[in-house]
Amino acid sequence: MASQPPVLPATSSQSLSLFERQLKAQRRDKRLSTLVSLGLFLIVLAWSIEVSGFAPSVLLAGLPRFGEYIHLTLPTLSLENLLANTDTKGSIPYWFFNFRHYVVLLFQTINMAILATLVSFVLGAALSFPASRNLAPNRLTYLLARRGLEIARSVPDLVWALLFVWAFGIGPLAGIVAIIVHSTGALGKLFSEINENIPMSPLEGIRATGASWFQEMRYAVLPQVMPLFLSNVLWRFESNIRQSSVIGFVGGGGIGEELYLVIVRNYYEEVSALVLLIVLTVTCIDLLSAHVRHGLIGKERLA
Amino acid sequence: MLILESLGKQFDGRAAVDRVTLRVARGQMLGVIGRSGAGKSTLLRMINRLVDPTSGLIRHDDRLVSALKGRELMRWRAACAMIFQQFNLVGRLDVVTNVMLGRLNRHGFLGSMAGAFSAAERAVALQALDRLGIAQTALQRAETLSGGQQQRVAIARALLQEPEILLADEPIASLDPRSSKLVMDALRRINRDDKITVIVNLHDLDIARAYCDRIVGLANGSVVFNGAPEDLDSQALETIYGHDVETGSLLDEPRRPTDFRVWAAA
């Protein structure tokens, strides 16, 4: 301490070698942990393949049958009769003879998705506030809201539908309620993560005026998060359209019921007609909603 | 009369505010000065209960403020408005709505959830904005305004609360000198014309001297000075700001090119 060497050169060479040593140690540690996690991952992968019976041989053997089924469902179209009436074999109208029925069911399916999305948007938004760590009025409501949303979200909507079909009977109501419950859970979680990233100073400003917790949420949080809520709910709508078209498999109404029917009865041509219609509709709605979503985000950037 | 009795606040065992006893007469304009970290902000936040005191009492007339809960507490906050260094407006709402938010305490649950403000409230809000000289910004989003304008919107919001006390926590610390003058002038006008008690945290000594009836100096959470601006001599300043290089220049002649006392007198 008493007689120190010239400070700068001594310190720098010493600290440089210390730095090099620390760097090497850090790199060694990092390599080790990477290797360990890679090993663990491979073990888990092997185990899960064993348990699930995921065998490439079965996969390869099954592939031709896959094509076989698709081939069966393909309609026999003849070029000269392509646009003839519904009674002529080989025409498109013959293939889609049940078109009107399908359109009604598709319309029902889309409406199920719209209704379910609207309701779950309102419920998910309302529940996202108590489920946000920074906004919850107390720990108990936070935990209740959080767990509630987790349960709603972790049970797939097809399983919820089974439950509601048992309660309300077969039909769109059960399907709508099932989708509402599941997407409320999903949206509530997403929304609460959005809420957790907002600046808190406007809340303080509102609280200082003597406002209640609800008023704080309404006036200090909602205006900040609304654009993000909207773009997320549109994304959810796309997924709800897909869900509402299969929820009929378990009796939840919509076009899924018809699809299930023609599949189990082996009405092959109708399967392809229905699947084609569903894919076209879902694609159109996806494109439309993506367009609206990007519009929303774009406008946000400009403002 | 606002009375603080041995008021204290501990953060992790450290006293941010330590046994502060203070009386603020109705209609007074009180400046609180001190270094950053002296406890000015915590003191103000305790008065309208954004921060709960760990010891001591707050009284206002016959109200025991430090014991208020629920609706009573919200009513107190409405009567004890506050403005902030960072303005704390809702940037995405327009200015006139921000101002009307000062009335939330008088709205019921359903009305306020629906966002229903009356035409009368809009009129009062516009009047308040006009009084502060920014009525032309009423329909703009608050976040598009300059700092000085935003702080005046915050003052307009406070006015709509029709408060008895107005707390201002470093209201001009992020503003340029011209905006600072506008804001300080507005605070003093409100104090004089509306007989609203104003308690303002300032770190600028010249401004505190120019605008305040009385000055309280805080150091390490305790009151070390309490008196008229003219009693604030170099010895008092040393107890408030301590004696070190950083604050040394404060004790010299005013180093600012602009003299706020001239402005304030204008």
C-alpha cells in the first residue's frame, strides 16, 4: 500500500490478465452448460419418441394410405359436363349439389366465431386487469384471476365443448360457449402481458384526482393498451374461425357437424367439397383480418 | 389549516421523511426546497396519500387525513389535487378529456365506465384550459403537446377537482425557462385568485424565493428551515444543501441568465 508502482501500466496489465482469466472461465462454464442441456434434451427426446410410439417406419408405411384417402375424396369431373346442372355426373354443380346447405352452415360457423370472439374479448379484457401484476388491486384477486384464466386456457375448446354439449345439448350454443371460455383464457393472458408493459405514471395522475381502481383501468390503462388489444383479438378471431369449423365434430354446431357426418358415412366427394369450402373461407378471412391488423399497427406507428 | 405531526416514512429501514411537523395555513403558497433525495417528493405524496406514512399524523381542518380509507380517501385526494414532474397525463386521450378526468371522483361506476361526461363539464374544462391559455389545444392528443403545455393541462385537470389544496411535485423540473415561468405564474394566480393552498416542491432556489410566501427546507428527511423567503440566508442554505462542490455555486451570485424575480413581479 505504501509504495505503489506507477498506477496505469501496472493496473492495466494486471487487470488485463485477470480479465482474460475470467473470460476463459466464463466461456468454459457456458460451453459446459450448453453441452449439459443438449444432452438432457436428447434424453428427453428419445424418451418421448419411445413413449409416443413415433416410428418412422409406421409413418412411411402410412403415407401412401394418406394419398389414397385424398384420392378417394377427389370428385370425378368431366370436361364437357363441367358446368352442367346438378343432375349431370362430372359437373361442378353435381359435386357441390349441397352447396346451399353448406353456405348456411358456413354462415353459422362464421357467426359462432364472431360472437365467441366478441364475448371473449370483453371478458378477457376485463379479467386481464386483475391478472396483471402491476395493476391488480391485491394479491388475492391477482391469484384468482390468473389461475382462472389458466384453467380456461389450458383446457382445449374441444374438451370444453364436450362438457357444454352434455349440459346444453348438441348445437351451436355449446360450441360458442366452449370457444368463449378457451379464448377468454388465451386473450386474458395475452392482454395481461400487454398491461404489464405500460408506463404507470398516467395511473398515478388519475389516482391523485380521487378516482377509483375501475376508473384508473378505464381511463389510464385502456387508452394505452386498446390498439394492441384490437390487433390481438383479430388474430384470435382467425384462430376461432378454424376452431368453430371443427367444434361440430363433438356436437358444437357449425359446419364441423356436417364434415363429421360425411366423413363417417364415407361420402367421399362431399368431404372434398366441404374441405375446399372451409379452406377457402378460412383463407379469405385470414387475409382480410391480417390486412385490417396491419392497417391498425401501421396507423399506430404514424400517430 | 393543514397540519403534519411528526410525519415519517421509512423505505427499507431508511427514513425518507423523518418526523416532519408542519402547519400550512389556508391560502398559503409554500415552497419546499432541498437536494434531490431529501424527501420532498415523499412528503408531498404522503399528504394526498399516494404514499402511506409509516408514522405520525396528517390533519386537515377536522379531518384526520392519515386515517382515511376507501371512498373517504378518494374524496380527500379529489380535494387535494396534485401535479407531477412528468405531468402524468393520459397521452393517448385528447386534452379536454384529460382535463375532465379531474371530475372522476364525482362520477358513479356506470357513468364513468361508459365515458359519459356532461356538456357542462366540457364547458368547465374548456374554461379552465382557456384560463391557462391553451384552449386551442383542446382536441389534440395530450402526448402531442409540449412539456409546458402538458403541465398546464395537468393544472387544468387539478382545477376541475375544485381542490382546497394543490400539491405540485417538481412541476417545472423538466421544463425550459419560459414554460417554467408560465407554469409558476399559473400556480400563483390560482393560489391568489382561488384561495387554494399551494405546496410546491422546487429545487430552484430563485424560483422558490420569487413565488412562495413561505419556504421549508428539507435535508435528509427533516425540516431544517421554516420561514420567510427573505430569511433564507447563506447559513440557512448551507444547512439545507450542505457544503460541497456541487452546491457551492448555489451560494454564489445567481448564475442564471434570466432572473425569475423580475418575471414574477411582472
